[in-house]
Amino acid sequence: MWVQRQLTLEPRSRGFHLITREITEALPELGAIGAGLLHLLIQHTTASLALNENASPDVRRDFETWFDSAVPERAPWTHRLEGPDDMPSHIKAALLGPSLTLPLSDGRLALGVWQGIYLCEHRDRGGSRSLVATAFGE
Amino acid sequence: MWVQRQLTLEPRSRGFHLITREITEALPELGAIGAGLLHLLIQHTTASLALNENASPDVRRDFETWFDSAVPERAPWTHRLEGPDDMPSHIKAALLGPSLTLPLSDGRLALGVWQGIYLCEHRDRGGSRSLVATAFGE
Amino acid sequence: MWVQRQLTLEPRSRGFHLITREITEALPELGAIGAGLLHLLIQHTTASLALNENASPDVRRDFETWFDSAVPERAPWTHRLEGPDDMPSHIKAALLGPSLTLPLSDGRLALGVWQGIYLCEHRDRGGSRSLVATAFGE
């Protein structure tokens, strides 16, 4: 069984946002997969997906602080045409990665209790973001 | 053909640990897959999985040194409730990622000669760690 | 439908190289997959795969600059046997990751307009690099 669908996420502020519920609600067919996988690709190069702590907003704020410090805007970037937040966003996106592959078990995501899906918006005004969701299994 | 199984890894010290053999021995069904994939998810947010050099312990020690320096415990973290090693562990885990997808070929993992699976334990006392292993193919 | 094939990439200079066309041309069978996934694994521990901006060469140069600065050769590495560029290459490779999983839709990679596949060559003389490509779908 294969399900493939384009999802659109509304614009978010720069930072790390929990989107687990938004993803699962957009894919009711997951309920029919006993054992399988869900693959998500964000079709952009300045935003990324991650899986991390789903409870404390402090954790997500600290992610933003660390990434801003590790990949600073004030650096001798060559690529500057699209603004100071652009080139750091490409690097942050590559470090975290554009996709997640997650197990499906008994019709649900088989995540740990504390795991949630993050949309990592690295740009100041990234606008809406497109995902391709592909689920398959038996 | 689909195989899905929960695996439990015994507690490890903080650092990078080679677990390739432990994984393959827990999944004898891989031998029946001619062409396919193995997906592993660690169901935690302060430990991660990676694929890297399977020979020299020095490499794994240098991984620990670099990650400790790049994501230091002594930093103005907001999230401190669970101890100084917790928030850095979340970030290290996101940088390395919670999952691996690996090709299966003729009943075996089709890795490079020097590649091995790392359990990356970022906490001082992470305890035992749960994985979901999903293998499929023909 | 499953396709699995070993690909060999010719030696590249240290840096980030766009290889999308090389990959798709080596896998004409992708055209027969209506909905599926393509998985790529680089079978090495000092080179990696990433998905990022496919237009400006400046972006790829800035990637090299940032990674060289974040994981410097001049550092107290324990593992030095294979030259000063070796240990940093292992860490860069783990940060970016050894594999990509990408959606296939109507016989083509369903990437964003600006997304391209990077071969990230972290060594000065990495030589040719082997990939395992696994495509499947319906």
C-alpha cells in the first residue's frame, strides 16, 4: 500500500516548531498500515525537518540559540544576494537534513514518548513550505 | 516481505559505540531479503545513530571530543531541569539524527568495508535505549 | 518494483559537487515508478551526501568554508595516521550523513525547484566513491 501526498505548511516564524499533529492529521491513511514507514521531504533548501523533544518550548528555543551561534549571519559569506539570513539557513538545513523516515506500527507513528516532528524554519520570512509525504507498508 | 521489531540496547557510557553486530544478530530475517532496506529509529531525543569508521577506537574518541567542544555544557542554556548534559544531548542528537536507512543486498547489509553503525550516547547516564527496526524488500 | 545498483562516482576535488543528473541518468528505471522512493548510500566514511541549493556555486563554496572552520584540521585529534584531513572528514561526513532518501513521483525525483544532490568530498584526495542506489515503488 502506497500513499503519496503534497502537504503545505503555513508560514512560521524563524525557529523550531512542533508539527507532529499537523502531519498525522493530514494523513488519515496511516491508520491502515500495520507495519511500514512514513517518509517526509521538505522541498526547500533553507528549512529542514528534525525529530526531537516534544514537550518543553525551552528546548526549541535553545536549538535556535545554538544554531544561530554555530552558523552566524555575520561571517564572510560569498553568497549574500538573498539577505544575511540566507546562507546560514542553507548550512543549518543541511546539518539537520531535509527529510525524516519514521516507522509506522499498528496504524500509528512508532515514535518514542518524547519525540516530535520539528519544522526548522531557518529564514526570517520563509513563507509557506511544501512537503512530500510518502507512506507505504502492509 | 516486512519485518518490524523493537530492540533494546543495554546502557552504555557516554560516547560513540559500535553496534553493527548487535543489530544484525538481532535480525536473522535479513538473510532472506535479496534487495531491500533496513530502517532503524532510536526512540530517544538525547541519543542518536550514525554510520562511520568501524576500526579505530581513536576515531570514536575524537567524535566525542569534537561534539563536546561544539555543543558545550557550559553555555547559557534555558533548558536546565534535567542536568547540564541534557540540552547539549538534544542538539547533538539532532545533528547526527535519530535514524539510519541502509541497503540490504543478498541477505546482508550493503555497507562499505569501513562502515559500522554507531550508537551515539550523549548523556552521562542514558540508560537502556529502544530501537525500532523495520526491514523490507524482496 | 525494486531496482538496486552499485554506482561509481569519479574522483572529485575536496568540496561540494552537484551530482543530480549523474544519478538520474544512471537509473533510467526510475521512469517506471509512479510513486516510490530512491535511497542512496555512499559506502565511505569521509565523504557524504546532502540535498541543497542547485544553482549558485557560491553556496557550495560557502559550505566548504563553514565546514572547514567548524571542524578544523589543526586540532588535537587522536586519530592522525591517515593525514590531517582524515579525522575532520569523518566528522563532517557524520554531520551531513551517508545517505539520502528521496521521493519518486510520476517517474521522477519529486524535489523542490532549488534542490540538488551534493556529493560532499571531505578529503583532499578521496578517489572514486561508491554508491548503492535502491529504488522501489509501484
